[in-house]
Amino acid sequence: MILERQNVINLKKLQSQLGGLENRPRIDELAKLLKMFQLYQSGQREISTKLENLDAEFQVNFDYNPIHHMESRMKDMQSLLQKAELKGYDLTADSIQKNIYDIAGIRVITNYVDDIYSIEKMLTKQTDVTLLRRKDYIKHPKESGYRSLHIVVKVPVFQSDGPVDVPVEIQIRTVGMDMWASLEHKLRYKTDANKELVDKYGDQLKNYSDELEQIERGMQDIHKNLI
Ligand code: GTP
Ligand code: MG
């Protein structure tokens, strides 16, 4: 099952949304950005299909699904341009494509920790998928307690005039890691001052993340003993 969070965009809507940016891209550049968006969305679909196929194959071979569910999202154009501006990149399609890797994103939620690495392995060994970046926040959790495996892969998208490689960011995490991350994210938004959350509850949140890790490892052991 894939939950898609997608905004419909067109040039007119986009121009009116971008009022707040200091250096608004020119209209011809915006048209290029929209084309790029469409391309990235295709890349996202290519990878989603690959992941669904792997999950289905598992079901047939082992009567077990490593993937609990998936979510896909395209970064909306406004936050993409804001991010580019903040990081000091030119607001052009070329520069954004070169510097920002999370335009197309897929989140894969697995049942167990080991499923994370087997999905990564099965996906990246496919001959048309190339690993570009990898951050393992499970082996090295963030100070907040955040745990997840982040990879960026590139995949060819076949357009009318030939293939174009497109990067897709994939965050792979267990149901427990996802539960922690989504609640912690909401708590951050609730507090105007991020610092207050960290000062008052930072340790507690980190401890909960550690506890969840223990629980998940324990439940994985039970699962392994039963199969
Ligand atoms: P940017 O994408 O430019 O921010 O840099 P990056 O790719 O180096 O960042 P990172 O690897 O930290 O991944 C960013 C994404 O990870 C965020 O959009 C969140 O989805 C998630 N993330 C990172 N840290 C935390 C955290 O402490 N709490 C939660 N809930 N999510 C986090
Ligand atoms: Mg990122």
C-alpha cells in the first residue's frame, strides 16, 4: 500500500505561491522547474514499483512481507525554493538538480530492523539502481534519538528522447522508529521554541527512542525464533 501526498501544480498557481521569496525565479526558469518536477515524480514511481514488486515476491516465497507500508511525497515547489534560497543555491533548475536530493521522496516502513537492510540490499543491487548517498542513523542515531536509514539512489527515467537519471531519497525505518519520528516531529511543531522542547524533554525523548529500539529487537528475536 502506498500513501501518496501529492500537490497539483501549474505555472499560475506557482507564481502566486512564490510571493514571499526574495529572488523569485523567472517564468522560463519556473517552466524548467515544473518539467523537472514531472521527471522526478516519474523517478519516484519507478522506485515505488520496484519496492512493491520486491515485497510481493517476498510474500510468494516466504509468506512474509518486509514492508509494512510506504509513503511517497514530492517536496512542494515553495519549500524546495525556500530550501535552495536558505542554502545559498541559485534558484535555477540546473543548480537545484545538482544540489538538492530530496525533491522526490519515499518512506518505507518495515516490520523489523533487519528488513531495513535487506530492502536496501535488494533495491541497490538492481542493475539500473545506483546508490548516491547513504546515512545510517540506526547505527549512529541523531542526538535527538532519531533513527532511520536514509539513502539516495538514482534511477533512469525513459523520456521521449532517451533516458535521464533521477535521484530519489528513500527513508527506510521500522514501525517503531516511524512512530517515534512522527510524534516527535509533531511535538517540535507544537512548541514555538524548539529549544524549550530539547531543554525540557530532550533526554526523555531520547530514552523513549532507546526503549523502542530494545522492544523492537526483542520482538524481532521472537519472530526469528518462530520462523
Ligand atoms: P536536509 O535535507 O537539507 O535537511 O539535510 P540532510 O539530508 O543532510 O538531512 P537529514 O539526513 O537529517 O534528513 C532530513 C530528514 O530526516 C528530515 O526531513 C526528517 O524527515 C528526518 N529527520 C532528521 N532528523 C530528525 C529528527 O530529529 N526528528 C525527526 N522527527 N525527523 C528527523
Ligand atoms: Mg534531506
